Amino acid sequence: MRRFEWMRWMAVAAFAALAACGGEEKPAAPAEGAASPAEPPAGGELNLFAWSEYLPQGVIDEFTAESGIVVNYEQYASNEEMLAKLTSGAVAYDLVQPSEYTVEAMVKEGLLLPLDKTKLLNLKNIGQEYYGRAHDPELTYSVPYMQGTVGIVANTEKIKQPVTSYAEVFQAKHEGRIVVLDDSREVVGWALASLGLDANDVTPENLEKAKPVLAKWLPLVKVYDSDSPKTALLNGDVDLGVVWSGEGAILINEGGGKFSYTLPSDGAHMFIDSLAIPKGAQNLAAAHQFIDYLLRPEVSVKISADFPYTNPNVEARKLLSEAERANAASYPPGSPKLTTFKDLGAAAADVDKLFTDMKAQSGS
Amino acid sequence: MRQGATGFTAAAGTQRAPGRVGTLLLAPLVAWALLFVVAPAAIMLVYSFLERGTLGGVLWERATLENYAGVGNPVYLRIVLRSILYAGITTALCLAAGYPVAYLIGRANLRYRNLLLMAVMIPFWTSFLIRTYAWVTILKSQGFLNSSLLALGLIDQPFEMLYTPGAVIVGLVYTFLPFMILPIFTSVEKLDGALIEAALDLGAGPLRAFSRVIVPLTSPGISAGVLLVFVPALGIYAVNDILGGGRVDMIGNIIENQIKGNARNWPFGAALGTALLFSFAVAYYYVNRRQRVAEGRA
């Protein structure tokens, strides 16, 4: 009997491991059969590693039809997940899609290759305001793909007064009616902004100051969801949210006019997700060709149609419909106060611990 | 351990050692276990003593116990305890709901037995995530359950069900119930009806026959079911995110966040994982020991 004990043990452990993996659907690698029956004329394969729900399959298929390059599209749900898989070296990715603070960290660690701009003829379509940013001022390593903000969505049928700041979101009367991103960096950043502090100024003193703010805010939250915060709002389970602008734009489009999107007056987070070629990429030609293809106005506008973030491609913006351009979540009016994130290094763990701690205390 | 008291343990105790062919047949399983269970666990153990790399990953410079000090931090300890509580409640409810079902299927007419068994397993044909999202549709404030209750006039305003601890428990019990039913069914199926008749003939009431004969004889199934439910229920985090609204973290959420979230703190995640594995080991040890004691007494 003893003899088989260890095997039962392993069966149990393996089972636990399998169950733990169940939380994530692995995107299936595109079948080889999807390629054109003849040998691809040029380019071979492109290993693309990009955000989930951010790149329409139709756009990829048209690229393959046109170039003969087979795109292996693998998806991730956070910058950190991308970094983890990229640095493991298991797959040689040709193209990744990091956010600005991750571009900064990757450049610092020498994980990105400089782009060959002679191959990016459509780079001229990117707006001037995307140059001179701290993470990559000359766009040496990265090409902006989409820009977004994090703002306040309100169901105006339920919330009658305008909600324009974090403090106005997190009021006692909104208890149990709020969805926020399940993201420590975001939520702690909002607390810092509401105190008039810089969201990037993460010092132990500032985190200490943020603590009572979070202690007040978090018990009011009904749902934490980074993947699809619009669901709880559409279902009517909550009336207020602090969510990605792309989600806000979809809510404006699909909510029958009842949802509003406002950037918090205390300062909102703005992110720029870029395309970049990681060190170790095998097919540089295909990676450049794909970036240049996505920079074509007529292609870029298709991405905007499915994922209505702010398009950094000024030529593509001209092709947008009137309604798309008027969407306050995609193209916020006025000149709001926007902050991009900087890489926090080791302090990221402190931010996460604070959020976990405050969340645990707020829960029952 | 007392052996040979019953035919059961005697048979188990005198099991023959596998021959050469048997060993050969076992080789793929052993290789699989080494590659996918022992090796990852060993990597996790090593990582748990290292320091955090800036982009995730680990630094190999020096070993540290810091990560385990973090595990002992009240913030995380409370989350571990809560996860154990949720897993415990889930296991108890699965046992209470699953045992009668397993017993009925196991004692059912052979013609219906496979059909009933199939009914238990049909949910596995659909993705676990889709089944969990289906519960969102049922439980949301304008969902199936609330509108039914409203239509029946049982409530006059929507009842808050989604994004509560209760919804998490419902989701967990739903997910893991088949893992309780199947092993108990296997035990019940092997149950010798003559023994129950004998107990009743010899003056035991139905309750006594159940507690002194049926339960001990099906205890291998019960302990297997308890382990199969408790262990994964402790680590799972998707149900908590989808049905609980992520309001309270489970230990699985915390570990995920160390690797895939903002924290980028793999060694700490590894330390939490190692601690979890250790508690699985302890749970297994106790369940197993109780089972052996029970078998010895039977």
C-alpha cells in the first residue's frame, strides 16, 4: 500500500495544478492550414505577442493574404505576463505590444531592438504629440499603437449629479454601486492623484498617505474587474466605474446614451500601448512589415472600429466617422490633466502589498 | 498501522510488487510525474529562496528567507485562512450534496446507472469558464433568478446575489461537485449489500447501519472526494474573480498577481505556492491517517 502512496500524491498535485490553470483560456495557435496552400512568397512566419481583445483577427488575416506571412498570434492580459513569457525565452517573439512604462523598463534592460525606420514608411502618420515622451522620445524602439485613458463612467439614469473627481466617485452614497479596475498600480495612483500627489511618486511616505484614502474608498467598491469592467455596468449591477477608455467608449456606443465618460479633474492616467521588437526576434523583416501595415490609415481605422481607444495615427483619425470622433471616451474634449506611468522597479511590490492589504481589510 | 484486521487491508497489504512489464508500463507515468510535477515543484522551491528581479524573474545572487517572512505577514496569513475557510465550506457542501447523489447512482439499477453517471459528467463537455459565466447570467440583479423570483412575487426588489461571498461558494460547489460524486460512487458501487442487510438483521437501525457500516465502507471514496475538492478549491481564483467580483482576494489571486500582475515578485509568489503545497501535504496526511484509522477499526 505504501508503495503507491507517492503516486496518489502526485495525482492529487497534478490535479491541483490543472485546476489552477483553468482560469485562463489558452489561445490556440493558428492552424498551419490557414496559410495559403502555396509556399508563402516571402517572409515566412511572424510570432506576434499582443494584448487580448486589442487586434481584430480580420486585420491579421488580410495581412497574411497580402504578404503570405503567417501570423502566430499569442495573447496576454498584462504587461507583466508578457515580460514573464518573453524573458523565459520559450518562444522567440518577433513583435510585442508593451505599455509605455514597460517600454521604459525594457529599454533600460536592453530587451528591445531599435527599429529600422527606413522600413516604416507609414511612421509619418503618427501624431507629433507622441514624440518627446520620456519612455521613448524619438520612437527609437516603439511605435504607438493605441492610446487610452482611465476615466469615470456613470450611468446617468441612476447617477444624476455629474461625477468629475475620484472623491466624487467614492462617496458613501455610492456604496456597492462602483466597479473599478482590479489593478494595484491604478487604484493606488488614483488615491495619490486625489491627494494632489504624482501617481509616479511612490515613496513610503506617500503610500502611507494613500492608506487612509484607500481605507475609505475600497469598502464602497462592488466589483474589481480589469478584463471587462463594462459587463457589470451593462448588467446594471453597478452604476459607476473607473475603467479603461476603450471600455467607456463601448459603453457610450452600446448603452443607448445613458453612459457618460469623464476624466477625473484630479488627474487621470493615460497609457500608450506600442508595438516593439524584442531582442531575440527571428523575423525582423516581417515584424517591420507588420508594423508598417498597421500604420496604414485604412488598416488602423479598422482597429479603431473594434477597439475605440484614441488612435495615435492622425491620418487614420481623418477616416473616422463623425460619431467615432465625437465619442468622449475615445477623444476626450478639452485639455485634461494626464499622467503616464513610469516604471516603479522594486516599489511595484510595495504598491501591490498596500492594495492587497487594504482590499483584505475592506472585505468581509 | 494495524493491518489484516479486515479483508480490505489484508488484500491491500499483500499486493504483489509490479513485475518487469508492470514497471515498464509505469515508466511513462513516472516520467510524466517527474517532468511536470516534481521538476516544477523543485523550481518553485528554489525560487522561493531567491530575490526579486526587476522585470520579474529572480536574481541568483544570494539566498534569503525574506519571502517566507512575507508569507507569515498578517495580511497574507488572513487571506490564506480565508481561502482555507472557503475551500472547507465548499468541501462540506459538496459532501453533503454529493454523497446522497453518489449513493443513489451507485445503488441504482444497472440500466440507469450509466445514464445517471453521464448526467454528472455532461457539464465537463463545456469549458469551465463558460459555465462560470453562465452563473453571472443567472445571479445578476436583472438575471434569471431575480426575474423569476420577482415574477413569482416572492420578492419585490432584486436580491443582491452576484458579487457576494455566497455567489463564490455557489460557483465553487457547482464546479467541484462532480469530483466528490465520482469517487464516492466508485466506493458505493463496490459496497456489498449483504453487509447492510446483515446490519439491519442484527438490530441496527437505518441510521446506525449508515454510520457504522455504510460510511466506513465508503470512506476511501469520501476521503478521495474530500481531497479532490478541497485541494483545487483552495488554489482556484477564477470563480472568485468572476462571481465574487474580486472583492476579497483568495490565495490564488495573490500568487497570480506576483507573476502576472503589477507586483512582479516571483520569489514571493513561489514562497506562497510552496506554503500552499505544504498545507496540501498536511491535509493529505491527516485525511489519509484518518482513513487508515477508520479502515483499521472497520
